[in-house]
Amino acid sequence: MDYPRSPSKGRTWRKRKNARINKQIRIISYAGLFSWSLNNGLVLKAVTPKVFKKTGRGLKTTKSVSPGDLIIALPLNLLITFDTILENNDLNFIFRNHPSICQKYLFILFLLIEKKKGENSYFFHYLNTLPENFSTPSYISQDEMQLCPNFIQEETGLQNRQILNAIKHISCIHSLIANDLSCIDSEVKWAWNVINTRSVYFNAKHLKCFKNISSINVDFALAPVLDLLNHNDTANVVAGFNKSTKHYEVHTNDIYTPGSQLFINYGPHSNRKLFCEYGFVLPFNMNDTIPIPSDILYNHFNSTNGSIDILDFNKLYLATDGFSWVFEAVAHFKESNTPSQSDILSLSFYKNFNIKPCVGSCIIEGFKRKVLGLMIEEHRRCLRSLHCLTLPHQTSPIVVAKILIESEINLMLKIMKSLDTKCLLDFSL
């Protein structure tokens, strides 16, 4: 008798199975990290690790937290500083005999050496929790990059050039030491991203080697466990190395109830900055800004006298509360009347520039809508192209790039709506 065959398990089932396995591996890895860290002096106050649905791994409060409370403290032996790098005899030799070599490259080599040691590395449990790939622009492929907005293409190109430069120099450095380490390009890119996305500020004056070196450019450190604290634009924290306790400490100035996720603040970064530097964006970012492309102004004023060239385009942007002040001022010039160089200089240096509208306010708002319309259309064009891509995994930088583009479109539509409301009010008056 022939029994009906059970349906074969397809790609979706395999993906879900792999996701469950990977999640279990991550949980085991983080358990090992915390056990190792606590055994080596980590101080945790009122927090415990947890995997959150929206943000992934993070730290959860176990009791009420008040402003000024110490959250986490890492002793020096848990930090990877330049002192740690120089404890490696080969890297110490290179630094002493070739002091002009970029210290960041020695950090990269250190990570590769320790990673190859596997479980024999003192930092094994930390390295074991680091991702194999990152969602930063440097992981965008050449084909994907062609479909991205200009600003992502520029950042991807910049990061790739920096990584290629690191690969070239590290190959030269590696030849100076007797080590069987093979410096594969992808591994150098991985280590470069570890440092870029996970390092914290560490004043070089706290280093032992600083006393004997006149000039040193290593004001950063890697801090195991600390990178479990997720960024939030409203979080208020104080973080830094405490000379008295010899610990890197994080204090919060916020109030948390038990069971809440505790956040850190990397700084007042826009979503573009967060994506480029760390590989993520916030769904609602109070610090978000969108630069206004310079070609829009060039086309608008049809500038031939060079006056637009001296304008500080960094001051032309959209924010959560609308257009920047400099753009508001520029928008008051007639399309047929290119601003003079003295006008532009006044705008650039925020001097007492008297804004006198040359046209009705609705026409000015119309120019703003035109600018927004051009920017929205370009964003939507890129988004349509990116939606056609088949993504290899959900941590792909293209996934984050699409979220970034969508968030910028939503912000621009919000500003567009406020302009329509303002123009209607002006007309009714």
C-alpha cells in the first residue's frame, strides 16, 4: 500500500531551523562571555543579558535604576587597549622599530592573531560573540552599490578604500614578523569593522606606554560586554575610565523600572551616521538630518558667478523640525536673482543677515516642496531598485539601507505635509 508522502521541508523551514540553531549558539556564546567576564572582575549592577525582540541582544534591568547609578564597570584586564597590543612581543617589536606605522593596523593584527588562537586566546569568549559579517556599507557588494543613493555609494567607496589601504599596510607589517598567520582580505575587513563599530573612547593618557611615547594616536579601546548596551537617542549616560577605581564605568542619568532594556547613547547622530559607522538605524531618531543635495541649488539658481560655490553645504539640511536656517534664508532669493558672494558669506558665517522675502510666502513654500519632491522621487527610485534584490541574510547592509531610505522618505513627507498646512493658513489670512 502506498502511503501519501509527507511534504518535503523547503527553504523556509531550513531558514527557520538555522535561525533557531544560530540563536542557541549566540545564547551559549554570551553565557560564556559573561561567565569569563565576571570571573575576571566585571561589575554588573542591576542588569542581566537578554535577547529583545526588536533590538536583539541587550541588557535588562533586574531592579529599579535611578539617575547616577553605576550600571557596569570593566577592569583594565578586560579591555583591549594599546597596552594590550604591546604585550604581544611581535607587535611590540614592530611598534618600537617602525613607530610611523598606524596603530590601528596593529590593533587589526592583534585581533587576527587572537582569533586564530581559538580557545587558547585570553579573549576567546569575547571574540566568539562578535558577528562574522557586519551591516555597514563596506559589506555592500559592487552590484548592490550601483542601486543605492549617492551618499551610500560615496560612503561604501570610502570604507572600501580605507580597508584596501589597511590590507596593503598590514601585508607589509606581517612580513616583518615570524608568524604563520595568513592575512586574508575578508578577515582584515572583519577586524577593521570590529574596531570601527565596537570601540569606545579611551584617553591615551591612561595607558602605561603613553609615559614613554611622545605622540600616540590610540584613543580607543575594545570593551567586552559593553557593546551589549544598545544605542538610544534619548538615553543619558556618563561613560569613561575612572582613574581611582581603574575601571571603565557606565553611569546612567535616567530612570528605569525592573525588566526594562537599558540603553547607552553614542552621541547625537543622524541615521546616516549610525548606518555608516555602526550598521543600524533608529525607527524614530530625534537627531536625524538629511543633507540637501548641492545640485538642486545649482539648478535652481543657474549659478555662473561662483557665489554658490562658497556656501557651506553642510548647513543645508532637513531636520525633524523642518529646513535648516541657512536653507530658509537661501529660499528667499528669487530664482532669477542669484545671491551675491557677500550674501553667501553672511549665510555661511551666520552673520546678521536680514531675510527679506522677494516673493510671496506660498511661492517660497512651493520652492521647498519642489526640493522635497525631487529628493523623495530619487529616494523612491533607489528603493524600488533595492526591493528587487535577493538578500542572502537578514543582517545584510541592504536591509538596513532600505530602512534608512524609508525613514528619510517618511521624514520628508512629514515636512511636506507641514508646508501644505502652513500655506493654507497663510492663504486664509
